Amino acid sequence: MSREGYMQLLRKSDVRIAALLDQGFAFVTNAFRPGQAPPGISIRDCEQMAKKLRGEGWEVEVTAAYDEAGQPLSAMGSLWWRRGK
């Protein structure tokens, strides 16, 4: 699936994501929610990533995450950004 196709799927799957897209936010990545990463894997979770991006001047929102079929990924969050005001 192309990135554009994935964005269209997300827009249809979640009204909050549709609103963020309408406000000029762009998709960054999906990341595990705090405490949801597989055991033994040390990675930044979505809240840590959001904090880092905010520190770099980005306005960041974390939403529900979806796979390429539009099914929710409960262990993950989607990060969205736009340049801070």
C-alpha cells in the first residue's frame, strides 16, 4: 500500500485523524505505547518520541494506530506532527 493510500485509509478509519490531516498535521510513525514493547527490546515509546519532537519545536499529537487493513493496533500509537506556532 502506498503512503497516500494509507493516509486515505486512516482518514476514513478515525475522525480524529481526519481532523488532524485537515489541520495540516503529517503522519510521522507508529510506535509502541508505554510498556507495550516486546520484552528485551529497548526502544522509545510513542510518548517518549512525542516529548523529543516537541522539544525540537514540533506540535505533536498521538492517536490510535491502525494497520494497512484499517484494524486498530492497541499496543501502538500513531504520531502526527506539524511545525509549532
